[in-house]
Amino acid sequence: MTSWITNAWYVAGWDAEIDSAPLARTICGVPMLFYRKLDRTVVAMRDACPHRMLPLSLGMREGDSIRCKYHGLKLGADGVAEEMPLKSDAVNRRICVETYAVCERHRFVWVWIGDRDKADPALIPDLWPCSTAGWTFDGGYYPIACDYRLMIDNLMDLTHETHVHSGSIGQPELMEAPLETRVEGDRVYVSRWMPGVDAPPFWRGALKLGGAVDRWQICEFLPPSVVMIDVGVAPVEAGATLERHDQGVRGIVVDCMTPESETSMHYFWGMARSFDIADTGFTARFKRAQGGVFAEDAEILEAQQRAILANPDLKLNAYNIDQGGVRARQVIARLMRQQTMEPAQ
């Protein structure tokens, strides 16, 4: 049994990653290839030629079609054979490769895993700050050798910032501020309010002011595997609250975790922000800095995954700071159980 939800949309790549050349990427255990047709719409298909199973991502694009590099079988964008290896042979249109529903939204290309008849774009997680006027959004990608749920645990417990990210966004007050965890339907929230603290280096630079600030963190888990984190600081005199906090500098960290295998994942990260949105230089510098922060997470999580595999007789323990990750895992497990109970179509 897999550890991820089927019948769900997962990020396959950034919009800029997928172009005319085939891109190979394993999604939820399935080798896939992605490319853009001449009209720029995206094709997703199984990355295995139906003839001798050579990865089609090694093949050649011909118009909107792809030709296998081994014996030359040509397949259309719909996955159906268009030309046989021997051109004198009649085309057998029963020869085909599986294709998948895709959708572009919020700067990402999403692919549907599961029953294609259930692929409703309305089910794509609502990454609203990535597509809202007055906000700008950019980010990057890391392949990480860990169970995708470990990253969800990490993002739903930001206490680790004090130690893992001490040089950028961490500060001792993270260990002192109380946490509030709540579940609303399939969403999990973890909130932390830090009044009257010194801003850490990044936020001090973003605010362009000295003095004490009010700082907030609101983590939101959206199934199947997205975490958005509302973060920022405001001068104490601005009167920000946990419920209303647009008085200072505010950003939404966007994290999309796509399982590759049971012990590896695709990590798509970025931040949407509502301040200095026209400053493209700041966007580039911040993306570089944010990438460094998430590289620190990757190092920790890959070491954690190696330790889990090396200690099969031990199990993860959960303390009070872990409630967000625990609740998110419970939502994932519940949705997986519900899908196994659904009648076959």
C-alpha cells in the first residue's frame, strides 16, 4: 500500500520547467514524461514505449508527437500509435501508452493521479497568493531523498527554525511562543504569535526599520500535500493581530510536496509576497536566500530518512510541537481510507 492519496492533483513541475523537450519525472511511483505541444499545452504520458519499454523521454519530438529512440515507434500526443517501426506496416492504433490529465495553475503544471474520470480542476489546491493581483511569486525545486510526509512534518512545526535556520529566520522566541493547532475539514492550521520581539535578519531587512516587531506564523496544510505558511512582521505600534496583519511585511511560503517513491520526493518551494512586488532584483536575491534555507531542511530530512531506514525497530515520537504534522498525517490517512472504500466505477 502506498503512503499517498490517489485521485488527487500533484505538482509535476514549474511552468518554466516544461518545454518542447521531454522532461522525465517519476510521480507517485509512476515514470512520466512531460512536454509542450506546438500550441504550448502540456502532454503527460507514461515514460515507457509500449514496444520494448525504453523511456520515451529519450525519444525525439516530431511536431506534437514523439518517436521512440529504440525502434522508431511514433506516438501522438494522445498516446496512440501513429507510425510503426516498419513504415510499410499498417498502423495498429490499439498500440498506445497511458496519458494523464494535466492542468496549469498558480505557476505550476499539475498532474492527476488516479482515476482520470475524476480529474476535476476545481480540486487543485487553492494557492491564492500565487495568482492574486498585488502579489508576486517565484521559487525553485529540489529533489529530496525522503518520505514526503517528513517534509510536511517539518513545515507544520516551525520550532526547528531556531536550530536549523539560526542564521536567517530562526530566533529563540520561537521556542517560547505558544502554539495553537486546529483542524477545519481536511485542512490543518498551526498558529504562532510573537509580540514585541526583535526581527530576525531576513525580516529586519524586508521591513527596513529597526525596533521591536510583532511576528506571526500561520501554517496551513491542504491535501494532498501542500503547505502554505503566512509569515511576516509588523512594527509593534502598527497594531497587527494574528487575524489581521497586513500592516508590515507579509509573505506566504508555498510548499508543494510531490511523492516520487516511498522514500523520495519532489519539493517545489517559493514565496508569494505583497511588498516590494516590482523589485525584481529583490525577488532574485530572496529566491537565492530562500533556496539556501530550504537546502538546510533538505540536509536534515535526508539524514532523518537514512536514520529511519537504519533503525526499523524504532518509531517516530510526537511531542506537543508536532501536533500540526500529526493532524496532517491523520487527514492523509483518512482520505486514503475513504478512497479505498469508494465503489469501483
